[in-house]
Amino acid sequence: MSTESTDAQSKTTTPDRPPLRVISGSATAEEIAAIVAVLAAASAGGDQSSTGWTGRSRWSAPASRLRAPLLHGPGAWRASARS
């Protein structure tokens, strides 16, 4: 390896500026750790298509709030329990 590539590697591993800076307020170590964890998870991203997750749950889908119309007539309440 040449000295130029060694210098380039050392510059990328030891930044001159901190990666995170609190501008106002006084953040505790736990708050900073939580922010770093969220940012690391968001930057990791990953390929969502490989996991099969579309990002939306069927539980909260608007179609789940729809129901079949209520039928009337003799024995309709028994038939509604079977469906």
C-alpha cells in the first residue's frame, strides 16, 4: 500500500467533525443513544421487496370496515351467524 491510500483510509475513519451535534437544549446520553439508534436503523434501510413487507397492514385497511348488507326476513338473523 502506498502512503496516499493509508492517509485516505485514516481520514475516513477519524472524522474532524462529530457525526452528531446537539445544537440547543441539553440531551442526556440515553436520548442521544436513542437518536443514534433510530438514525442507524433508518440509514440501514435494506431491500423491502426481499422481506415481502409492503409497509401497510391489512388490519387497518379501509375495506375491513365494510360488511355485507343486513338482510331482513324470517330466519335472517340465523343466516347472519353462519356467514
